[in-house]
Amino acid sequence: MPWTAQLLSEQILDGIREGSYSFDIHKRLPEALADDLAAAGIRRDAVLTDASVRIGEGYSISPRPWDAVIMEDDLPVAAVEVKISIGQAGKALRNRLDDLVAMATNMARTFDGPERRPYRPCVALVFIMEKSVETTTPFVARRTASPFAGHTSREPKSYLDLAGEKFSQMLSDGLFDAVCYLTVDREEMKVFEPVAEQSFDAFVTRLIACIADSAQRRASEGLSAAGLGRILARGENVEEVVAGLTSTPEGLSAAEAAVIRERRRVVADLQQLALDPGTNETKMHAAIGNRYWVFGGQYVGIADRRTMVPLDQYDIPLICADGSLEIVELKGPEAKLVRKHRNHLIVSDEVHEAVNQCLNYLRHLDELGAALRTHYINELQMDVDFRRAKGTVVIGHPGRHLSAGFSREQIDQTIRSYNAHLSRLTVLTYADVLESADRTLRFASEESARDHNAASTP
């Protein structure tokens, strides 16, 4: 076993002998693991060890980096975690084992459900424990009497034995697909494999079998990076989809293309909804939800709260890239847009009312902006420049009013003339917003296709 003999004996044991733990063990171990996996038949360039690939969101705040990820056809088919427990026993070791259970559970949650489950990568663990008096001395684990315990004491076991027992349970329960459990004796300066089914050879055998099964499943079910991207994109978070899915240019293009296609589908659904005679402001607001990207690429998100000053509640408070605020006031797509006044068209009373409502919001922010900014920074660590706030009113849809004798061109021209005399506020129709979003996504799709073609051209 060249990996164990060379790497562990020469690097880990030397570090223990010298009492130095500054060596980059989490970099050297995955690199050596990649070399041995390549010797076992896995392409070396498919094993990524720079911790740039992040997989899993589940219960976590953000996807986590793995020590090694094996990619096939731009999909992560295996994720390997390396844990080293040197000089640890008791509570520290128990906490380490609890962390491993949480990590595996979180991965399972990320790929839960009939659509995601076929894409779940193999989850593998390399765990190295120091063989010392603390870890080899048998003890009786305390157990609180309960109807589920059955008894209040156990056969004495050491932490070293308990770890192997727990890893066996994790394997049988499917939390991990492969485990390599090694112990290091600093007195004898040797490395041991205390559990046969958790030896390095068994670990590689399990991992290769799992990857082969994944390849067969991809072929039979037509699984692809684009397909996974399309499923994950329904969460509307491009960064997590891309970070959790790929690290190769081809895979990145596939994931981005899937996200773009999903967003274009959302825009098409919103366009149909806006034209539906039964759709009102409430339905449009619920359908748009937190999809702030519909309004353009200059926004970085939606503010956590819709009420920032007393008496005012905003429909969609957008955070701009420059730290300012833009208030989006949604009105119903059925709202009247223009009316005849003498020999010309002017905007309707409904447009006037919506604009004045938004202007009052801006005036209120101007008056209280300085104090509000200080308050939100001190209390919520949220820095927004309220005094540079802008407003957008989204109202009506030309397609709902063409039967009144007004053409799309007449409606658009009337609203453009009206906007030309406004400051810090713009009136848009649902057609304006959704058509602009579709054009942007279509352009991004074409750019992604060109980048993919360029990356695949030798």
C-alpha cells in the first residue's frame, strides 16, 4: 500500500515526532489519495483536490468545500472528507464524530427527493486517529436509563474501537459510502488498519464500485450537469448552483445554461399570468416573490424587511449594487394605463395615484434617511443609503388594453413622455419589465452557448 507506507510514515509521523503540526496535511493527503485512485483506474484529472468544489446546502447556510471531489461528465460523483484526530480524545473526539454525522446528513438532505436523489455523489471519509493511552484505554460509556436504552451500562471499549464501530454503523446505514479508518502509533511510528472493512484497499474498492454505479445510472437515466442545474435552479440561487455543481468550464457553462433556461421559463409564465384576465396585483406580487433578477442586473437582493419607516410598507425594496435603495411599487396588470384628454393621450388616474404613493415613500426616506442609516447599521449591521433612494412603479399591461382602441406604440409613447418629466422615479408596465428580462436572458444564453463552444473547440 504505497499511499499509507509513504505518505503517512514519511509526512504524518515525521510531523508527530517533531511536534509540529504546521505541515499542510489536508493538502498532501488528498493529493496522495488522488494518485492512488488514479492507480486504481480513476482518471487523475477527474480528482479535484484544491477545495474549490463546494457541494451541499441542505441545512447549512452555504455549500461547504470538500478535500477531494471526483468529477465525471461535469458532475460530482464522489466527495471525500479527510479528518485527522491527533492528540484528541474524550469530548473533542465525540464532537468530531458528531460533526461527521451532521456533514453526511446534510449531504443527504441536499439531494433529497425523487428528482435530486439520482444525482447524489458518493460520500467518502478518510479518518486518521492517534493510537495513544487515551484512545486505547477501555472505558464504560455512561448511558442514561430510558425506555429506549434497554440497559444502563456497556461492555468497556476504547475510543479507538468505538470509532471503528461507529464508522461501521455509518456504512451500513448509508451515511457514508466508503470509509478509510487508520490509526497512528507515535511510539512504534507505524500506521495500522484496525477494521478490515475500513482498510484503504476496501475504501478504494467501495469508492470505485460507487462511481461505476453512478456512471451506469447516468447512462440509463440520461443524467447530466445541465439536468442537475435545471433542478437546483428552482431554488433561484445561481451562486450555490454553480459552486455546488462544477469547477470545470464545460460544467460551469452547462449549469449556467440550465439556470438561464429555468429563468426564461419563469419569465414566460409571468408574461402569461400578467395577460390572464383574472390576475391582479396580489397574484403578480406572489408570483414574482424574491426573483429580484426580473428587474435587472443592477440589484443584489431584496431588503430583509418591507417596513423601514413608520406608516410605509413597500412591495419590493431592492438593494442596488451601490448600496442605495430602490422601492418597487407593484400595481395590478389590469390597471388602466392611458386615457384620452382632448386631442391627446395622457396617463390614467391610476398611474398618477401610484406615482404619488411612491413619491411619498421617497420623501419620507429623504426626511429620515440619515437617522435611519445609523439605526440600521448599529442595530442590524445593515448599511443602506436611504437618501439616494429611487422608485419604480410597475403597473398595467398594454396587452390588457389594446381592445380599448389604443395601440401598444401609443401606450408606450405616452408613458415615455410622462417618465421624461419625472425625477428619481420611473413608470414601467409589466410588459416592459418582463420583455426586458427575457431579452437579457436570451443574450446571456447566446453568450453561454458561445463560451461553451469555444471551450469545447480544440
